[in-house]
Amino acid sequence: MMGPVAENPTSMKKWLLKIGSVLPVVLFVLAGFANTGSESTPEFFFTRLIYGNGGGPARTPRLDIRCADLAAGEGGTRYGGGWATDFPASDCKFMWGVERLTGVRVFDKGPHVVAAMDPELFNYPYLYIVEPSRMYLTSEEAKQIREYLDRGGFLHVDDFWGLRQRAVVEEELDKIFPDRKPVKLDLKHEVFHTFFDVDQVMQIPNVSNGCNGGRTWESADETEPMIFGISDDNNRLMVIITYNSDLGDAWEWMDNPCYPEMYSGQAYRMGINFILYAMSH
Amino acid sequence: MRMFEFFFKYRPIVYEKGRLSFQLLSSKWFFIPLALIAIGVAIYFYRRVAKEKLSPWMIVLRAAVFVILLFMVLQPILNVSQVLPQDSYMAVVIDTSQSMNIKDDGQTSRSEQLLKKVEETKFLQELEKKFKVRLVEFNQEARRIDATAELRFNGQRTRLEAPINLLQQEMGTLPVTGVVLITDGVDNASQELSLAINKLQKRRIPFYTVGVGSEEITRDAEIIKVTGPREMLKDSTAVVEVQFKSSGLSGRKATIDVRENGTMVKPQEVTLPPDGQVGEISIDVPVKNQGNQIFSFSIKVADDRIAENNTLDSLITVRDDHPKILYVEGEPRWEYKFIRRSIADDPNLYVESYLRSSQNKYYRQGIADEATLADGFPTKKEDLFKYSGIVLGSIESTFFNKTDQLEMIVDFVKERGGGFLMLGGKNSFSAGRYQNTPIADMLPVELLPDRALPVIDKVKLELTDYGRTHNLMRLSGDPATNNKIWGQLPPLEDFNRVGDVKPGGIVLARGEPENSSGNPILLAYQRYGRGRAMVFTTGSSWHWQMEMDHEDQTSELFWKQTLRWLVSASPAPVMITTDKDTYLPGEAVSISADVADKTFTRLNNARVNAKLTGPDGTNETLSLDWSGTQDGSYQTQVTAATKEGTYQLEVDASTATEKLGTYKAAFQIKDRPVEFYDAALDAGNLRSIASQTGGRYYPLDKIADIPEDAVYVDTPTSFVEQKELWDVPILFMMLCLLLAGEWIWRKRKGLA
């Protein structure tokens, strides 16, 4: 009499192995679609505006940079000047400081960039423009940035020196807001008191001037540091302009022994105040 | 009537009032055994007929013939009491209220129809042949008149008890045989009609009621009821519920015109419901002008025959108050910025915010002075209770660690009546460890037991059925447009998972996440004690601002409405109100006040006075007494004056040691043309009055029957007339039919 036929144990094992190898992948992928936020899910992205210089609207580049890869004391410009001045060191180091000193949940894993015509622009209500004298906005870019600011976005324009550069920047800003002019801000303005009390308009020099210990200005035709603002109809600042100062360098070289701490400190204080203002007004 | 008399010889009332007897029998009941004998005789006559030819119907027909013959032979009579001509009085009471001017057919008014009929039938002359007639006209009051020429149909009320009371007074000792009551039947002013009718019942005075008008109004649209808020914050939108109905205009388009103090605000199109049903619509009314504003709602449709019932008012007191909201935010985030921006230009909302910008640093905004919130979140009830609303952003429960601050927040809602809103965030709901805290009891949703951080996922907000009709979610007065606006909003980017809604909770919106499961609750609220508690489980509505055109005001409107709604029901420590906003002249006005101290502890020993100022500036002081049943509740009652207009009330409450506060309210006195509401002939009421008093109801075209019918009344001076019945035509006709029928049946069976 024949007994029951046993199943082939080897084929069962293979079947189980297949399931076992696929299942974790599936679960991992599926879980990834619906993310439960972590404590560090970022709220704030320090977003650098990519701009062109006359060759048509800029495009957001695909970058793969991690702040953790910065070498100790690294600064320099990996990607040339213009929008990429001080990039990515100033972005990373500034965000590390913001994270340490405030309750803002920043994105500090890497720098964050966007072009004006990128629809993603509106997901990041804080923008930073460096060396704006090299910027040339097309009319559609200007219109987009204006819309961005009218909706509630905030813009910090930094690092331009002297009358010639000032004229260029004013012309570019005029494209965005032909009906609003930058107005010099009094130190009583709320933006100087949102987190720190800033009681002086200190000139933040570039790294060379800072480390040399001599003059802090770059262009002799106008040397005084000034902070301008463009406000909306409800007197809320939309744009803050640090003229004859280089906050970007101060963040970038904050850990360079030769760069005076007082400039970096002031740059952090100002930058943090700007962020807190942007996130509360 | 004539047909009846043709067959039955006499009028129906003779049979109604008459008592049957037989001249050849001492008692009418002897007829029964005799009838049984007659039936037996019929059966006997058919005893020899073979069964197959016999039908029970032949026996029945033969028996019926014998019974009728027996009836006739026994000389039946009707004994009916009748008054002697001119021996008694008949009151003719005519309704002269405004509703008698209604033209049911669009051409002739009820009063014209009445007078014409009275003239045509010579009703009064015929009546005067038999009775001493007394004419009375009535509306809200009654008076004797001498002729119909004195009738003026301009009374503002119909009070049926008025003529009854007048008759009692003036004709109480006279022999009154009956009352002819001519009216359209709608009593809108009697207080004790049944008592009045009882008195006449005891005197056995029948009412012959005559119904004038149509039992159904054709072609009329009517505003039945208007329900609106009594108070609103300036620059809000009041949602007013308007009920309306129509007759004969079902399905037609009509317009409800909304006016503020006579000035057109907006038209609202409606579709008239089927006859007998009530239509209802919610109308958004912007309230922009401070003060006591009368909003009137008038329905307009072509062919409407009664215009007097087309308008009703709602009095809304528009306050230019500035309720304060305390917004505590645990971290700098975009939601905080954009919420503040959304309500920044709202002139009435004051938001004082306390932002934790770092672990030990706080940024205060919107504060009245440097001292405000300088020591952090209030630690005393009287400081916290100065606010009307509290909003908690992403702030964990352990932040509140001083002097039972969490309990105080709950008391703020439960006792003070404030509004509370918790927003989604990293430190909110279960993520903020609010489960197992007093706050969790207050929320309209259950909290998850474990700490659960927000889900990061695109999630589309979808209104629930309740949310679609709730005034908080109205971004447009038009429902279709409102749904479209909500549908077009960009998706949110996160939400906190919460548990089920609690039994008392209302869910206004849920989410449709892109990748997560379920339909998470996004917006819900519940009443909690005297206040309301709300949750908005996301922290990313700022995308509605940044991802839509800068001119789009959806986000602003949502937040203004939400925060206004949150504080709209927050009471003041001292408040006064009346039970209605509009009273008829002479109506009772119930005034009540709620009195508490600055910690909203309700007091029963306060001195509470109210100054009542009329439209002409005259005023009087009223004293309100503690109700005796409810803490802090004080009451009094006055009678509404006859002078129409808006009346102001200002309450002042104090104890022996401190002034508690003042508050203002208003009501209006306005005479409503009640005659034109529910103005159809109420024949049922008239039939009931007639039946209760032993009378009869007559439609107007049968009014001529009354003089003949009214004589048949049993009074002490009546005589009894005997009316023979043996020769009533119907009996002969029945005999012929029965005999013929029997013969036909017999023929069919071969017996004839």
C-alpha cells in the first residue's frame, strides 16, 4: 500500500526564500510613500535663488551636495560666482547656527536652490539672493518673484557694494517692484528685534578684508553699510537688502580663525532676525 | 337642499333636530318587534318555494316591502321644536378684519362676496321675519351696529372671543335663539376662546357659522419665519434661515429681497415648494454697519395675490467689539506667519500671540502693552478669561506646567464660554502628549494613546455633508461655488492622526491623502460647557496662500471666519437679552440677564438694573431679580408698548463691592399683518364651533338656508311641530323599487 506523497522540501524552501526577500523590499517601499514625520522634519529651507545674467530665465540645477561632506573650515566657491557665491558653505554653516540657536526646524542636510520660474518656488517662503549685481532678471522672472512676494514670500538680498553695483541692483529690483522703492530701515524696525536686539548697522566685510583687519568696505564711492527694506501696503517687510555688507561670507568663514567673530556673530544675529521676521510677519 | 327636500319632503335640519315617533304606537321602540314580525311573514310567504328556486334576496326584498308598509301604516311623525316668529333674538356677527379684503379669485374680495350674497338672498330680511336681529361687527374688538353700511373691513386681528363676550354682556338676559357667525375663521388673537364658547354651550345657544373665502389660497407666496443671530461682530456674515411656503405657485422661481433698514442688500433666488410644504433657505447677509439693524426679507413672485404676508424682519445687533484671542505657538513655522497675516486686516479680531522662538525665548506680537504676556502664559483665571479664544499651535502639553494651566484652559471653555482651537503640528495632539490630560476630554476627537508625529503626505481637504452646510465653511453664498472653491484648494502637506470623533463632535472636513490610508479628520468641533472646542489637525494650510494667486482671498477668508466663529459665542461677564427680537404691540417681553464676575463665576446676589429706552427716547428703569433656579440668571417681564420701533436695553450689574459690567441689547415692536398669514378659510374651526354649540356650518353660498334652519331650536318658548313622514316620497320610491326588484328576481327563478 502506498503512503501519502511528501512534498518536495527543497521547492518549499525556495518559495519561502523568495517571499522573504521580496517582502521587506515591498514593505520598505510602501512605507516610504507615507512618511510619518520625524522630530527633525524640516520646516524651514534656506533657499538660494538661482539667477541668470542675461541668457534667459535660470533653471534649477540638479545638485547632490551634503552639508556633512564639507571639510572642516571649508569655504570657497565650488560653483563660481554669481548666484553660487559662497555656496554651499555659507548655506550649511548658517543653517547649523540657526538650528543650534533657535527653535526653527531647518533643513541642514544640504543647500537648497530654486530658480524663479520653478513652480517649487512657492513652497519655500524664504529666498536669498547673493551678489545681485551679477543678476539679470527676465521680465517673467521679475513678475514671478513679485507674485511670490505678494503672496507672503520673503527675500534677503545680500553682498553688493558701491554706487555702480547699487545702481544695477536697484534696476533689477525695479523690475520686480516698479511701484515700490527700497527704504532705509531705522534700527527701531521690528526686524532688528525679533530674536536678537541689533543695535548697530555693522559693516560685514568679505573674508579677505575681514582677515586682513584693514578696511571693511569694497567700493570707495560709497562705503557706509545700509540696510534697506521694501514693504507691502500693510507695512510688512517683503525684501530686506544688506548693502555694503557680506553676510554670506561671514557665515561661510565663521570657522576660519582669521575671520573676526564679531562679524560672524553679527551676521548670524541679523540672519536669524530676518528668518524670524519672515516666519512671523 | 332642494334635492333633499324633493326626496325627503323636509329640510335636513328637521331630521337632525326632530324626534321620531308613531301616532299608533305609544313608544317608537315597539316598531322593532313589529318589524321582526313583518320579516317573519315574508319568510312564511316563501316557505313552499323549492330550495333550488329560492334565493335569500327574494325574502329580503319582500321583508323590506313589509317593513316599509308597516312604517307607513303606523303613521310616523317627526316632533321638532320651533321658535315662534319674532319671539327671540338672533345675533348676526360679521368679521371685519383685514383678511376679509383678500381676493381669493384675484378679483372679488371676501367682504364684497359676502355683502353681495347677503343682498342677493335678502338674508337679513328673511332672518328678520323670524327673529329680532342684532347686528355685531368684530375684529380684535366687537361692537353693535345698525346696518351693514357701517361695516369697515380694517381690523388688524380676528378675535372670536370678542363678539362672544359682547353677546354675553349685552344679551345675557335676552332670549337668544342663536348666533350667525360670518367669518373666514382664522382666530389669531383670542386668549380663552374655548372658555367663551363653553358659556354659550351652557345657555344652549347654537352657532350657525358661515365660512367666507377659499379653504385654499391660490397663488400666494408667504414668508413664514426668519431666524437669524441676535448679535454679530461687525464685518461678519450672518446666516439667516428663511422659511417660506406657497399655494398654487409650486415650482415657480421667486426672489427673496434682503434689505437693511430699507436699503437693498441682495436678492436671493428660490424655487417655491409644493403646496403644503415649507421651503427653507440659508441666506448669507453681510453685516457691516454697527448698531441695531433691521434686516427684512421679502418674497416676490408674479401673480402673488396676497402681498401683505411677503415680508418678515430680523433685528441683528451689530457690535464693533474686539474679542481677543491668545495664540500660543511652540515653534517658528510658516503656519503661524500665514494665520497672523490672514487676519491682520480684520478690524475686530485682536490676536495676541506668544511664539516660542527658541527653548527659552519668546516673541510676543499683537500685544496691547509691554506687560502683556511678559510673564508667559497667564497663570490666573482673571488674566486668561479676558480672552475670548485660545489657539494652541505646535506646543506640547508639558509647556503648561504652572498652577494647573491645563485645567484653567478647560475652565476657560467650560465655564467662561471661550473658544479653543488646537492646530496640527509636531507638538500637537498625541505628538504633544495631550492624551491623558484635561485637554483631551475637551477635544471633539479621541486622541491616539501613543505619541504619533504628523504624517507627511499630500492630503486633499474634503468637506463632509455637515461641512457643506455649516456657515463656518462658507467661502461663497452659492453652494455650488462654495464646493468648487474648496475643491480647487491646493493639497495640504501634513496632518496629525487622531482617533474617532466623539458623540458630541461635528466633523466638518476630512482628508483624502495621496499615499496614506483612511480619511483622517481635518476639522471638527464640539460644544463643551458654555464654549466650543475645535481641532484643525494640519499645520500646512499656508500652502493655500502661497500656492494660489496673491489676489485670491480664500485662505484669509477661511481664517477670519474660523477665528470669528471661535469667539462669536463667547459671552461677556454681564449680558442681557430678550426671548425674541420682534414683538407685537401688547405682547409680553421676557428679559433675562446673565451675571458673573471677572472670573466668570456666576453670582446670585448682584444688583441688576436695566434701562429700557423707546424709539422716542423715553426710558424707564427695570429691576431684574434672580431667577431662583439658575446661577447668575436674572429675569423680568414687561408688556410691549403700542408704539412701534426699536427699543434699547442696557443692563448694569454690580455687587456691594464692585461694578460687574454693562451690556446692551435691543428688540423691536412691530405689528405684523397676521391677518394675511395662514389666511385660508378655516372651515374646520367653524365646523367645530358649530358642532360644539349644537349649530351648523354653512358655506357662504348656502347662507340663505339659515333663516329656515335656525327656527328649529329647542328653547323654553319653542312649540313642537309634528311633521308627518308616511308620505315622504322616498318611501314610495323605495316601495316601487323593492317590489320591482322582487318581481324581477322571481321571474328569473321562474316563480312569476
